[in-house]
Amino acid sequence: MDVQMPEMDGIVATRLIRAGSLGAEVARVPILGVSAGALQEEMERGLAAGMDEFLTKPYRARVLLEAVERLAGRVGEPEA
């Protein structure tokens, strides 16, 4: 979820998803927040809104894969 999207930012979108506004079946979907802003405050806002993980851009592919695997519940080394 990009934090700085046009019309509705990722913080608002995450809050709506977590509140069940889009349906109960998506209320607990894993949300990985991403932002070009490296401010600690922005990360804290995203996590407080219900994001499960938060990365700042630019990020390395390995860091992204590790975050996705954590959210998917996998354990161990990421596959190539």
C-alpha cells in the first residue's frame, strides 16, 4: 500500500480496510506500507492505522521479499 496515493492516501485506505468498510473478507488482509518519505512519524502513522509492515523507498528486493514472506507466514530463507 503506497502511503502517498492520489485522492485517498494509504493511511486512510488502510483504516477503511481494517474497519471492515470494504467487507469482512478483506478486513484482515496483510498490508505492507511503502513510502518514499523516510520519516519515523510516517511509519508510525501507517502502523497505527493497521499496516502490518512498513518499508521506505528505495528498498532492496531482498528486504521486500523478506517482508512479504513474514506476512505470508513463511519461515526460513527466501527462495531465489
